[in-house]
Amino acid sequence: MDPAVDPTTTSAWAALGADAERIRATTLRALFANDPGRAEAMTYEVAGICADLSKNLVDDGVIEHLLDLARATGVEARRDAMFRGDRINTSEDRRVLHIALRIPPGGSLVVDGHDVAADVAAVLESMGDFTDAVRSGAWRGVTGERLTTIVNIGIGGSFLGPKMAAEALRRSTAAGLSARFIANVDGADAERALSGLDPATTLVVVSSKTFTTLETMANAHVVRDWLTDALGEGAVARHMVAVSTNAEAVAAFGIDAGSMFGFWDFVGGRYSMDSAIGLSTMLLIGREGFADMLAGFHAMDRHFATAPLEENLPILLGLLRIWYSGFLGAQSLGVMPYSSDLGELPAYLQQLEMESNGKGVTRDGRPVSADTGPIVWGEPGTDGQHSFYQLLHQGTRLVPLDLIGVLAPLSEHHASHDQLMANLIAQAEALAFGRSAEEVAAAGVPSHQVAFRTFPGNRPSTLLLLDELTPFSLGALVALYEHEVFTQGAVWGIDSFDQWGVELGKALATAVADELVGGPRGPHDASTAAAIARYRAARARWA
Ligand code: F6P
């Protein structure tokens, strides 16, 4: 394993520390005033996405030193190792090859003498054939009816990507098809998703990389009972399919091998929406639409793999995150899509960023020496403006934002779209440049209100504008985030592809579940023991 460089020991890190003093003493107003070419120089166009980085709290010196930091920590070498198929997920000893999922038809990626792109193509082919059959009506339910509602059962990466894509690609979805999602082990989730559905027209996709995840297995049994109660045991074969890497467990559940779509351990759950986990997406938008989405992913992959560091958008975005957390004290990253159709993007990115980079040890097992991944949160604009934007404009915390918009309207209501885009652009302007006390007073505000109505500005944002929201641009956008996450992890020297941090809670929940329905075992601390006892007492009233 190549040892991780401690980024804080590099000369670039020291230079950035000095840069931070200079940046704290200046303003975005001054940076723009001193450089009329700033906006143009800091705007990048990649794969149908225009990214304006100019409203970030950086100058040329900062960018230069961030790029030095990327070089000193070996970001490019690590990227190349990923694309080659090296086992860069060291704690699990796995390759990291989600990029192989979107190699164009006819391409190849030979790893240890085996063409993984050919495996991917074969699965895509069978997904495509199944999709065509369902959409044409060649594949029908047991009563002979067409299957028109897809219920995806899965959680984490087996849910967030497909759900986000279903909403984002609403306009690319065939008429008459729709999807619902069950993730939480809360029975209310299944109840809500199944409410009003006709089992005879429902296709259930059980999505789970491991096919052992407690929530998904519990929900799969609930839904199987719902189907078989209405349609008999024969319903499973026509109404349930599985997506997994675990053929044995799928068979044990009772789903036929011919109704299983596979993928591989080199695809992490949060990097899997373009694998067979995207079966519900393909059913909605068709195999051609899915191919367009993969092409969007691939276009961004090629940019990430080949563009020089100083023009490499994912690398620049990743480095900006490091700048804000390492040098300007930011704790979080706000992602605000100005598009209801992209409303699930923040939730999707929470897993992508926080499960990947929420780590406290380096890939060689030493404690990290700087803060790692930011807390990611967000809501669609303009909803957020009428809620938490107060803090963003006048609060005491620095919250860098990604503001995301789509140029082409996503509804027939074009006047609303003008308003939506006006809000997006105006927010970025207001956050960056604010309104000084002098300007407020000059506008006639009474002097006792001036302090309250002053906007300090200097609040950084990155503006991401998609030409349109299509399968292609969604793929490119998601790949952009995947690779900026990669960049951050590479600089910090962490393993962005494991997720050991979710394990302890799972193990303890299994033990506690036994105690809730069985007898006390423990030992637990007094607080945990009291919560168990309280639940057991409550349960005695209804069990
Ligand atoms: O618990 C975390 C996790 O392992 C995620 O990484 C993953 O996306 C999710 O659970 C679901 O896992 P699976 O697809 O195996 O059901």
C-alpha cells in the first residue's frame, strides 16, 4: 500500500495557511474590482455543465497552492490507479471501478487479464432486454396485466440514487410508468408506498448489493406477502426481481437466477446508481435513456482523467472544499438545487460525501491531522430562502454553497422558471457582495435599523448551471460530485470507499432488538437500559 502523505506537513499547506490570512483581510467585492476578468477566467464548461467558481473566497495564490497540495499528495497518481483498477479501497482490499460501469459500448478495461467492461455490457444487455419486455408488455403480471408501477426496495446507495434519478428524470419517463420507493424499516414507509397500489400491475425490484441488509430484507418480506396474499405464490416469479452481487442470497429468498441482475464488489453502494441498481431508472426512462445517462457519466470521467489539474473541474471543486474546511473554518457544505426535480440531490450527496469522506484515520491507519469531509445538507431553492437563508446571509458561520440551476425550463410555466432563475442568480449575488451600511443608509433606511438590514456579503458559492436536465446531464453532474469527493479523499489520504462507521450501530441494534422482544441481557449503561425497559413496557400494551 502506498503510504498516505500527511497534507498538513507539505509546504503547500503552510503556504495556504498564509494565504488564509490574506483572504480573511479582503472581500469578494475587492477581488472582483481588482480583476475584471475574474468571472470569465474562473468559469468552466464541461459536459453540458457550466461552473462559475469566481464567487469563491480565493485568489490566484490560493488556487496555485491548492494545486500544489494536490500534486504533493499524489491526487493524479491515485486517480490513475483507480482508472487502472488498482485495489485502492485498501481497508476492504477492493478495486474501485464505478468508472467501468460507463465505458461506452465496444470499449474495454482489462484488469488482471479480464475485461470488466464486457461483464458490464452483458448485464446492461439483460437489463435492457428486461426493460424492453416490461415496457412493451411482453413481460406481464400473473393476471396478464401490464406492469406499470415499480416498487424499489432498498436503502442507502440502493435507494438514494434511484429515487433521485426518478424525480430528476421525470420528464424523460415514459407515460404511464411510475416508481415508488421503500427504504426505512419503519412499516409506515411500506404502508405509504403500497397504499392505493394494485399488486396485479406492480413490479417489485429488490435492490441490495449484499442482500443481507436488515431493512431491505424485512421490507422485501412485507412486500412479498402483500403480493402473494393478493395473487398467490406464483406472483413472485412475475412480479419480483432482484439486483445484487449475492446470487446465493437472492436464490434463498426465492427469486429466480434469471430475474437477478448482478454487479460486482468493485462498485460501492453510493457509487452504484449507474449499475444494475439503476434498474428502476432504466425501466422509467428506457434503455436508450439509461445509455445517455451513462454517456454523461463517461464524459465527466474522461474530463477528470485527462484534463490538466488547473482546468480539472472535479479536482478544483474538491480542493475548494479542502480550502474552506482546512483554512477558513467551514464545517458544512450547502447544496441548493434551484429545481424541484433535483430535490433529492442533497440527500443523495449526503451519502456520497459523508459516507465516503467522514473518516478519522488515514488509509494506512493513522489519525488524520485535519478536518475531513464536510457535513452536507440542502433543500431546493426557493424553499430554503424562506427558511434558513437568514443564517446564510447574516449568521456568524461560514457555509460555502453549491447553487445549482437548470437553464431550460422543466415545466410549461415559463414565467415561474424566470422567477426561479432570477432567485438563483440574485442569491449568489447577495451572498457574495452583500449590502454595506452606507448603501443601506443611502437607500433611506432609518438609522436605528441600519445594523439589522446590513448584509456583510463575502459568503462564497459555486454556481453550477446545467443546459438542461436530461439523463446525460444528470450523469455528468453525479460524476462531477463522485470525482470531487475522490479528490478530497486523496488529499486527506483516507479510504473514501469503505464505510466501517456504519457497522457498530448495526451490530448493537441486532442485540437490542433481541432484548426488546426477549428478556434483558445487557450489560448496558443506565440510560440505554432505561430506554429498553420503557419500550418493553410500552410494547406489552400492544404486542
Ligand atoms: O449501511 C451502509 C450501507 O452498506 C451502504 O453503504 C449501502 O449503500 C447500504 O448500506 C445498502 O447496502 P445494500 O445495497 O447491501 O443493501
